[in-house]
Amino acid sequence: MANIRPMKLVRHTALRLATAVVTAFYGVYRLHPVLWRFTARHYQPSFERFARLNAWMICQQAYNDVPAYRRYQGEHGFTFRWWSLSSFKPTSKHEYVDQYSEEDRCWGGTIVTVGTVVDESSGSSGMPYNWMRSKNELHTVHANVAGYITLLFGSRRLFCINAFSMGAWATGTNTGLAMSKVAMVKNTGPDIDKIVDTLRHFGPGYSYLISAYPRF
């Protein structure tokens, strides 16, 4: 029994180091849209094993460091098994988000306020939810959007007309920031007259991309 705690400490330390290395390597493709496009175009099914390993490491780290996730998994009979992603019960809005506080669902049970943006969902599932996105998460989102957009449309004279609502839904702000990495951006919001006026003013010399929520 005396060796259980030291062994657990060693396991946690080794896991943190391994997770940091794997996550850093896994995130290289987000350094630049060119790298994002290269990895997307050269994807191999064998990469799935690496992605699964990364997912397991993140889940195990969350079990160690996120109070709500640890309690949630414990309440559903979690048993530690190396490399077994299926050991972790998937979360849901009803079973996880509705049952635990915002703080307990954060790393270390603490909300980091600086750089965090709160996004409110549309409520299409029945009730709007508040989703906190940290500075690191937003960086990942912006890099993925920029990479995906240039993969589909290229980046030559790309002009994004951001027609997302710029009010309560932070999606509009995030879309504008993400697109500014690879395109010229005008945040018009869902105003048809402004969009048409923008197209007329800047003329046919651009590749226009209009982004908006499906209801638009």
C-alpha cells in the first residue's frame, strides 16, 4: 500500500510529460495554413492510431486534473487501463454539463478569465448553453478554420464577408478573427444591404466568401 501513492505520482508525471510531447507534435500542423493543407492532403488511415493515443492521453489528463470529469468517470465505474480510450464514458449536455459547475469543468477547477471568450449556443437543441473557450482553444479553432478555408477556396485575393451575428453568439467574432489570418474581412453581420453594397464597392476582383449561421 505504501508504494501506491509514489507509483501514482510517477504515472501522473510521466503522463503529463508524454501528453505535452504528443500534443505539441500533434499540433505542428496548426502552425501555418500551408502545413494544415499539407497534412490534410496527405492523410493516412494509420494516423488514426496516433490520434486515438492523443485522445486517450487528453482524457486521462482530464481525469487527473478536471474535478468534474474525475467525479463523472468515477460515478460511471471508471477503471484505469493503459491506452484504452473506451474506458472513458462519453460526456453529454444532460449528464455532464448540466450536473457540474463551470469551475469544476475547468482544468484545476479554476476559470482562467484572461483571454477566455464565452460563446452562447443558438439553443437549437432546446436551451442555449454557455461555452467558455480559452486562449489556447481559440488559437486552435482559428488555425483549423484558416487551414480548412484555404484548402477549399485557396488564399489568393480571398475576401470574407462575415455575416454571422456579432451579438450574443461569439461565433461571429471568432469567424472574423480566424478569417483575418488568410483573407481580407468585413464584418457586416446578417445585413443583406450591407453585403450587397460591399460586393458592389469592391467589385469582381476578389474571391468572395460569405460566412453565416444556417438560418441566414
